[in-house]
Amino acid sequence: MSLFAAKPERLPLADGGFLAYHRSPGSGPGVVFLGGFTSDMSGVKATTLERWCRGRGQSFVRFDYSGHGASSGRFADGTIGAWAAEALEVLDRLTEGPQILVGSSMGAWLMLLTALARPERIAGLLGLACAADFTEYLLWERLDPPLRERLRRERVISLPSPYGEPYIIALNLIEEATRHRLLDRPELPIHCPVRLIHGMRDTDVPWRISVQVAERLASSDVRVMLLKDGEHTLSREQDLILLTRTLGDMLEGR
């Protein structure tokens, strides 16, 4: 049987829904993977990390936000606040002791929000193509006036995506996200080690976002790694090697 063939487990939520997840036992610090906008836990980064963590006996969790993958809920109903709260549910109920959070794109924004909410549980943060505040510059600012008016009128619209299924954009997602913006803050009181990897050919999230996040972090142990030929997904073999090597260094305290 394939390593990833087993059906996911379900974490029940207070609203009657559930989050689908896979959890591998092992030693700590544990590793939790937070995926990106419209992504799910079956992606290559999540499964590569699971295989790598199992190989070294490291505990690991990957999961789907509501409206994503195998979890319950409608994608159009999701918000940054709701998905961040779900990340906290996973941290609080599915893990023990210190954890390293690995966040991809939107997941890196949620990773930062989680670290702000549970600083005592976080041993380190590893962000890939960090999309902090992306609802502003990646969604709202890219809509021309007719599309903005249509979104205000219809509340939910569909836009083409270069990654397959169309993006479903809800006005509530954009409006609610303003409560969780990080780049407007002069400092982010996060004191753990942080590594941010970003491709300079990322046409979705500018690599300067990772630099702006690094500038605001209170931690002095922060490194930004820019890949000149890297794109947004960071899913090439060399990207995955860098991902696991960087995580290994963090786990070993280097």
C-alpha cells in the first residue's frame, strides 16, 4: 500500500464540520504543514515533508482547511480568520510540545498568525513564498474597476487560475482579512528562529514580501533565502531538497 493511500482522519469542529488530516507519530519538535490558498494536503511539498519526517522519526501533521481538499465546508465561506483558527485547532488538539510550522504561500501568513497566538508552542517557522496580506495585493488590487463592482454586487466571483481550477473570490474573504494584516504593523513579536524561502521569479507573490516580513520580526535569528530561478510553487526537486535541508538544520538547532 502506498504511504499516502490511507484515508485521512477527521478532527471534529464546534460548528459540526471537520478537518481532514494525516498525523505521523515521532519525536519532537514536531512539524506541522500549512498549505496554500486552494491547495490541499496531498500536494508534493506536504507529502515530501511527511516522507522525510517519517524517515527520521519526526512527528508530522498535514491537514486541509475547511473548504479545501477532504475537509468539510464551502471554499467560498472561508476567511483568513477562520482558517487561522483552524490552524490553532490543529496545533492545540493534534500536537504536543514544541512545533516547527512550515507554511506555503497563504499558509505562511497563517503560520505567522499562529505563532503570534501561541508563542510558547512554536520552536521555529519555515515559510515558502510567504503571502502575508495577499488578499490585498494579489486579489483586490489586481481586480479592475468593473470586476470590483461585480464582486461588490455578486459577493462571490470566479477568476481563472494558472494552477488549474478557477479561483473563487469572495468579498467577505477580502474584507475580513483586513483584521489580520501583518505588513501594516511596525513589529511582529515573534522571537523564534524563522527561515523564509522565496523565488525571485514568483509572479504571484513578490519576493519582497518575505523581506518585509523579515524586517518586522522581533527575532534576530531570521534568514531570507532568495532563489533567483525559483517560481511560486517551489516544487522542483531542488526546491524540495532545500526545503528538507533547511528544516533539518532548524531541527538540529543550526
